[in-house]
Amino acid sequence: MCPRVGKTWDRRARRYDEWCKTFDGAVGTYVDLELLKKHLPENRDPKILDAAGGTGRVTLPLAKMGYSVTLCDMSPGMLNVARQKMRREGVLDRVEILECDIRKLHFADESFDFVLCWDGAVDAAEELIRVTKKGGKISLYMVNRCRAAIDSFLKDSSSALALIKSQCDHVYDQGEKYRVVSEEEARKLFEAEGIKVLGIYAVHGWMGVLQVPGKVVESRSWDKGFFRQTTDMLLELSEEPSVKGMSRHLVLYGERI
């Protein structure tokens, strides 16, 4: 990955967690963790890798649950924020923090029982699978082909059409290149790499579809009852085949066989 991209994330590090404090961020994080809990091992012995984990949005709750986590990212600025959070929450002893590119991981083959990468880096799938133990689990965020095409249509209709027709497989966002996939493409890709797909869920990008007012989406205080209703709705939608194509991202869970 281009060093310039890492510096861009360094500049964003201090404000990156601000989204998590909003209704949108809190809902997204809650849904992500509820789906993750379905696949976490019951005992706390497994080694977990949070690849491209940034400021530790996933690492922190995992460490609080008692898991040992290795957090890696190519942005030292993001990792510095993560380190401060882990120290403040008293879980730094359960977290190893390393700077590295997820496309060239500094780990031996089959180093981890559970590998997470929630930054949409499907192009790094082979490397992430390499460090996953046989019988271990892997989870990746992926940019949804259909939604990416819809979102880009007004800006560049020709590129959007190429994307939806599978004549193009990548989108660009703030200097980074992301591979897009449909649910079926994701399933085939990971099965070809020796992954038994356990589930693919729709995540993120639903506030507009649910017509939640912008002032609520961006607010930092909200009604607890409405929060619960929203998260329950999104968890139900996450497994609904008829709506997966409209989600901004897909998250895959699989087992290496």
C-alpha cells in the first residue's frame, strides 16, 4: 500500500473515533459486534488478529471480553490512539500492537485462530487466509458491488454501469483502491481459497433506507428504545437475501478447511 495512504490515516487518527460517538456509529458498532459474537469461540484461549484495525474499534471490546488480540495497521497515528485507549481501559496487557501492511503480514503461516479484517481489503484475502490456522475462522468486510454502483451512478454513470456489469472490479475512495464483490462472488472467491463460508451479512449504509432523520443519525444522545429497535431491525435485515444487495458492505465469516 502507498505510504501516502498511511500518512492520510495518520492525519485522521485523532478524529477517527468521533463517528463511533454518533447514533450512526454506535448502531453500526453494536450490529458488527452482535454478528461477531455468533462466531467467537466460547473459551478465551484462541489468538485473534485484528488486521488493519486502526484505533482498535474491534480490538477494545474483544480485549474487554478477555481475548488476547494482536492489532496491526500501517498507520502509526491510528495505533498510537489505539494504545492510549487500551491503556486507559486497562486491557493493554491483552493486546499486542504492531505496525505492518496487511498485504505483507509479519506472521508465520497459520499463526492465528481467528483473523478479522474490517477495512474492505478483499485484495489481501490470500495473505489473511495464510495466517489463519486450519480449522480457524476468518472475517472480512467487503465493498458491495451493487451498492457501490448505485452510489457512483450520478457521479460517473459509465463507470457505475461497468461496475454493475462486472466489467470493472474496483472503486476508489480517498486515495485507496477497493475491490468490489457481490455475495455470490465473495462466496466463490473464498471457497476457492479453502474457506468454508459460514455466513455473509449485510452491514452499514441502512440509515437512509430506514429514513432515520439526519439529525438523529449524527446525534450524540438518543432514545434507548429507538436505538434497540434500530439495531434489532438491522440485525434482521443483515440475513435477508432480498436486501443484501443494497447494503454498503458485506461481512463474511468463514472457516479454513
